[in-house]
Amino acid sequence: MKIEERDGITIITTDERLDAVVAPQLKEAVSKLAEQAETKLVIDLEHTRFIDSSGCGALVASLRAIIKSNGDMKIANPSPQAKTLFQLTRLHRVFEIFDDMDAAVKSFTSS
Amino acid sequence: MKIEERDGITIITTDERLDAVVAPQLKEAVSKLAEQAETKLVIDLEHTRFIDSSGCGALVASLRAIIKSNGDMKIANPSPQAKTLFQLTRLHRVFEIFDDMDAAVKSFTSS
Amino acid sequence: MDDELSVKIEVPAEIILLRPLDHFVRILLGQLPAFSGREQLINNIELAFDEAFTNIQRHAYRSQHKGPVTIEIKVGPHSLEFRFEDQGQSFDPSSVQPPDLDQPAEGGLGIWLMRQVMDEFHYHSEADGKNVLRLIKRFPQHDGDSA
Amino acid sequence: MDDELSVKIEVPAEIILLRPLDHFVRILLGQLPAFSGREQLINNIELAFDEAFTNIQRHAYRSQHKGPVTIEIKVGPHSLEFRFEDQGQSFDPSSVQPPDLDQPAEGGLGIWLMRQVMDEFHYHSEADGKNVLRLIKRFPQHDGDSA
Ligand SMILES: Nc1ncnc2c1ncn2[C@@H]1O[C@H](COP(=O)(O)OP(=O)(O)O)[C@@H](O)[C@H]1O
Ligand SMILES: Nc1ncnc2c1ncn2[C@@H]1O[C@H](COP(=O)(O)OP(=O)(O)O)[C@@H](O)[C@H]1O
């Protein structure tokens, strides 16, 4: 997992898998970010081939935490597996998902 | 495994692993190529992370077959694991090994 | 099931085993002709396997007691079966409520996902304290990547 | 050996298992603190494991009879042990000539490589027809990627 800031937007790039092994780390990292109000967060799934229910749970928890402090969270670059899973769980209606990073970042500036 | 021809040079690009699973395929493909005299062959290991003794054996067999029909075989892009293995087995003195494809191809034209 | 291939794995219920096991399953299936070109099917089966192991580690053994898990993988010509055996806390899957997908929660998806992506889900507890979970997937008979 | 982690795997001696098993080992080791940043060490141990399994499949069972192989992986704080058990043809490793590296051959490297990259190589046959191969690797105590 990698965290960087670019032009006021925080980008978390997750590893090959977003599973029960790393879900707690993601939740913790985002809950720290959410201590600041109005955090703009993109979760970049470009390198993430596989997500399980623990990963979904961490993403839901992250969105909650960020929204609670008046920020917003977007998801970029879902893999085919992630897309299928988000659709199955209907999380594609909960998350704002973008097929590339640019679109995710722009969605903040235009709002 | 992928076989192509470029300017009279045959390039075999091996997969992630060159192990006991695929060693027979490599040997067979090269022995077919060696039916023609003076085959110029490059084995491109760019995508190959891991080689075992069966893989080494297939490379030795390939070199033999190609040389027997007056061709020549070079190896390009060995991974760190392949380099270590070639050194351990002293095959680095048997194979002509190049760190990139260009150098491997040029080594034919300049000879 | 006409077994073509049968594998048995005994591991402690530690989360460090999740990825080695998932990869074992994924790479094994990826080499089987029945799964050739069916990436989504492999993803779904890897997911079910992952959820089953995670649940045993997290719930049956409450993430602490690193008790034994015995996993059997059987691949036949027409179907695949996972069998997980643990000696931890048992539960009653029929009493687990399906998730309300309109109210996304942080948990409660595991069992439901296993049932979604696999064809059969069986769970029972034995008198000697063993709990057995069986997941079965029948291979699609037609071309295409359905799951 | 103070076991921290112990895994037992029973598979048929089929070449289709080689990659799933190798990946299992590689991904397990990759998560252990003792192997952090030691890619070459992991490569070498994966190689020894790969050679041991391949030899059982090819020699003990002569590539045909897909007999059982039981593999135990034990990781302690200071060392790692693989134990392979087969019920096929036995052999005498001490009668295997080391390869002549000046005369590259198409085979004959497997046993020698296992001995090169591991710290201990033990093989014995038991009265009931079981053959047992044990490979042990002690972890380097100092920093750096030696192997
Ligand atoms: N293998 C298991 N052993 C014991 N209890 C389990 C097991 N799997 C699931 N459970 C119970 O069923 C509940 C629902 O599981 P699941 O649908 O996977 O969601 P979650 O794991 O997020 O709670 C768990 O909270 C737990 O109480
Ligand atoms: N597990 C085994 N069971 C039976 N025989 C074996 C086993 N491993 C090795 N051998 C014997 O030892 C010889 C040398 O093995 P090895 O060094 O791995 O080279 P190779 O496998 O290329 O012959 C083999 O040819 C075989 O006769």
C-alpha cells in the first residue's frame, strides 16, 4: 500500500490483493486521513487483481469515515475481478468508480 | 511460449517459468527449428522469473541441436534468478548471454 | 464425483496462510483444461475459497487460537469440491441473515458470496467437535465465461 | 527445530502440482520477516523445493505411476525444513555423481543443486517402502542477501 498526495488529493494505491491480510491496514490508514476534515481520497486499484469481502468491508468503512468528516472518496482502475465483485454486492452503486485515475481526480475539481 | 521471426532471426520468448512443465515443449520446438541448417535463435527470457534444472537442461539441449545444424543460439534478458543459476552451474560460460534483446540480435549480424 | 485430482492440505488457521493457499488454488485451476480462458470462473472460485478460510481463521478460531484446518481439494471432470474441516467454534449458517445490499455494511458478505459463486454450500458439525464446510462448483458445460 | 509454522500437503506426483506447490512456498516465505528483502534466498529455496518434487514425480514414480507425495514444510525462527515422503522407487544419493560442470549435460543437476542451495540434505528409505527426503535451510544471521 502506498499513500501520496497530489494537488490536495490523497491517493492510496493498493497492492496486488486487497484481502483479509491488508484490510485492517487500509481501514487504519483511512481513519487517520479522516481525522482531517474534507479529505479528498482516491483509492487506486490499478495493481489490485483480487478483492475479497474483507477488502470490500475496508472500502465501505473507508468511505464512511471520509464522508463523516465531510470529505469524499473515489475508486479508480478496478480490475475485472473487482468490477464483478462490486456488481455482485451492488457496491458499484455506493462507490464512485472511475476507469482511470485522471477521471477520478477530475471528478473532485469539477465538483 | 511464443515463437516469431524477425529479419532472419528466430526469437523464442519463454513464459514466467521455464521449468519441468514446459522444458519438453522448448526442446521440441527448438529441435524442429534445427531441422533447418544455420538457424539463428535468440531465447528471450524477459518474462521468465524462474528457471529450474529441467529448464537449464532444455537450454543445453537447444544449444546442442542448433549448433549441430550449424546455427547459433543466444540468450537475452536473464532474470536475477536465471543469472544466479547460470553462474552456479557455470552455464554462463556455455551460453552467450545478453542483457537486452538488441545486443543479442546485433551479435548475429556482426559475426 | 469422479476424482481426477485430489489434494489434502493441513495448516494452522493463521492469516499468513491465506495468500499461499489462494495462489495454490488459482494456479492449479489455471492449468486445468476446464478453466482455460475462464478467468472470471477462477476468480469466483478463488473468492469462495478465500472467504471459507478467512471465516475459519476469524470466526471458528476467533483469530487467536491458531487451530488446525484441513482442506481437501477435489477436481473431477465435471465439478470441483473444497472441503474445510476445523475444530473450532461451530455455527448455524441457516441463521445467518443474507446481507441487505441496499445498506452496505462492513461485514456479513462472506457466506452469502460463497453461496452466490458456488453451486453447493454444505456445513455440518460432528459429534467429536469437527466442523465441515463443503463447497461445490459444477463446471459450465458450454463455452463462455459464465460463473 | 522450534516450529513456528507447520504445514502438511498430500498430493499425487503429477507435474500439474509443481507450479501450485512452488508458488505456495514462494508466497509463504515472502511473507515471513526472516525473508524480507532476501529475494535470492527465496529463489534458491523455491528451486530446491522444485527439484525435490520434480525428482519424485520423474524418478521415484517414473513419470507414470502418480503415487502419493506427502510434503511437510516447517518454518522455525532460525531454519526451514522440507520433508518429502514418497512410496516409489528408492535410490542411493551417495552413488549419484556430481555433475561435471565443464561438460554441460541435459540432466544430472537436481540433487547437486539442492545440496548447493540448502544447508542439509538427508535421504533414507524405510522398511515399509517409504522414502524420505529432508532439506534444511538455516537462515543467515546477518543482513544481506546471501544464500
Ligand atoms: N467457519 C465459521 N465458523 C464459525 N462461525 C462462522 C464461520 N463462518 C461464518 N461464521 C459466522 O457467521 C457470520 C457471518 O459470516 P460472513 O457471512 O462470512 O460475514 P462476516 O465474516 O463478515 O461476519 C459470522 O459473523 C460468524 O458469526
Ligand atoms: N526422488 C528420487 N527417487 C528416485 N530416484 C531419484 C530421485 N531423485 C534422484 N534420483 C536418481 O538420481 C539421479 C540424479 O538426479 P538429479 O541430480 O536430480 O538429476 P536428473 O533428475 O536430471 O537425472 C536421477 O537420474 C535418478 O536416477
